[in-house]
Amino acid sequence: MLNHLVRAVPNLFTLGNLLSGVFSITFNMNGYLQIAAIFIFLSVIFDFFDGRLARRLKVNSEFGVELDSLADIVSLGVAPALLFYSLEAPTVFTTIAFMLFPTMGALRLAKFNVKPTKGYFMGLPITAAGLVMAAMGIFLYSNAFVTFLLSILMVTPVRIKKL
């Protein structure tokens, strides 16, 4: 019984990440853009702890890795893209940047799941990109060029040292 509970703890943090992303989207749809940005920050906190808890408790699993990626797509891919799009005047470039951000985030996560790296990330992690987007959202600022750049950086072969 206790073993099952311990195994569930990291996944509960991952679900907190996912639910924070869903809350961000919900607040965004209701016009509370800064609160939506705060929920993206909360997603990052949950995302920071879920993997660390799994490793510390020695309960890593393929299920947890996949659940984490799905949660990250919602909370750090779709939610920040929607926040950006809610703040930016619609143009062809903003629409492309809006579609590119979660798409490149998904590609980056899939690439990492297939070929994990030790000591570094290959490409900008979606967590970092989502943080930048949330920080802009806190100040009700949006920039299509920055969004486009973050999207491209997520899939570039640039090595970024893990913290």
C-alpha cells in the first residue's frame, strides 16, 4: 500500500503541472491574462519537482515520462502560446508564431524522450521557453519575434547545460 502511494507522488506533481496549464487556459479565456501567466509559473514549479521526486524516490517509469511530456505540452506549450496570442494583434506572423510554439515544443519533448541526454539539453527546454512567455504575460507584453525565436531554439542542436 505504502509503495503504491510513494510511486504516485511524482505523478501527482505532474498532474498539478497539467491542471495548472488547464487553469491558465481557463483564466486566459475569461480575460484574466496575468493570472493565466501565474498559473504557467506554477506549472514550472510542479514540473521542476516531479522528475526530481521520481529520481529521489527511485520510482522512475515510462508512464511518468510520457505523462510529464503530455502535461508539459499543455502547460508549457499550449497555455503560453494562447497567452501570447491573446496579447498580440492578429497578423499572419503572429498566427505562425502561435502555431509554431506548441508544435516545436512537442517535437523537442518527443526528441528528448527518444534520445535523453545527461548533463545537458539539446535545444532550449520547453520549460525555459514557457517561462519566458509567462514572464512576458505577467507584464501584458507579447512579441511575435521572441515567440518565433523561442520556438526555433527549442529544436536547434544547441547544447544547454542542465541546472
